[in-house]
Amino acid sequence: MSDFLKCKFPVNYVKGYHPNLLSWKELADLINIRPLMTEKRVKLLDPMNRKFMWHTHGWMQDKNSHPPSLIKDLLDEMVIYFIDMSRATKKLNDFASSIEDEYKRHTDAHIYVCRNPEIEHPFAAHFDISHNIIVQCEGKTNFKVWKEVEDHTVEKQIRLDIKEEPILDVIMEPGDAIWIPMYYPHHAISLTPRLSVSFPFADNENAAHEESFEDRNWITL
């Protein structure tokens, strides 16, 4: 890990850091925009790895976009996350912009949803190959974080069997935020229906290049 992010990005937890970042209603508004719900953006963590089909009509420009009713039904069956969402709302865009200003790395917004707390997170304890700032938006989640693992092999990234006690063990409530450096295993356990947003960014000098940053201007007409 670079010295820049070693000193700037420790494990941290702040209560009430960003209230009202994203609501269930705002998420529903996004899901209702069918062209936004492409197969590339919608990640279905289906333990049965099913393939879903739906009817399309002649006016559709992207026939691989999920019908809103299908996503609504699947939210009761599995964890779903949505990527490339950093400009989905002004609040998400502004928060991503603040991260880019502070850490000089481009970021995205991944919206995680678990409507059924009986569902086990398919990754269990796992590490990411990017740094993450996670904001709890709705519901309660138990987040556990462990110290950095020595083996960064991607094949050993999920379902880790960790014997040590976590270095952070908190109950995330709406507005709370947690900072998790890359290669630090963590486990999110939904205690209620949960909505959260993860803002990942890489520890990569190329990611600081000016041309790689998202246009964060938010226009009004």
C-alpha cells in the first residue's frame, strides 16, 4: 500500500457521518428507470446462479435491461448490488466528488441491498482489492473488520476462515460510515432490511490522472 494512503486511510467508523445519502424511495426511483438497470450495472448474487429471461418490445434500445418488477421480486430472494451509480443522484455524486478531492483517486458508488436479513451474504468474510468508504443508508448492519491479510491472492478473496478477533465490530445505523482499506477482510451481516452505498477507489497512481476522473458537474436547466 502506498505511503500516501497508509497514512490517510486507516480503519475508521464515524456515527452519523452522512444522514440521508440514499433512501428506499430514491432506490425505487432508480430501479424504475429501466434503461439504467442493465446487466452490466445490476449484480445478482444468486446462490443458484440462475439465468433470467423477460419479454422485450420494439422500442427498447437495450434489451438486456432488467424489468423493475423482476428486480423487486429478486430483492426478496438475494443480495443485489448496483455499480456505476456515482452519478445516480446529486447526493451520491457530491459524496463521490468529496472522496476524489480528498484522496486524489477516482471512485464509484456501489449500492448494496439486502431486503431479507435471513439471507447470508454470499461473500461472507472477504477482502476487496480497492479501498472502501461505506455509508449505511437504511436499516442496521453488523460490520466486522479484521487486520490486513498477508495473502492477497484473488482466488482466496471470499469466504475467509478468520480465527482472530476483529479489530472493529460495530452496528451500522442510517448515516453511519466506515472506512475499510484494501486487503482488510470484512463481513456485513444484515440485522434488518439493509440499504448501503460503498465508494471504492484504487491504490493506483494511474487512478490519480486528471483525465480518468468523472465529470462531477451537476447541471440544472
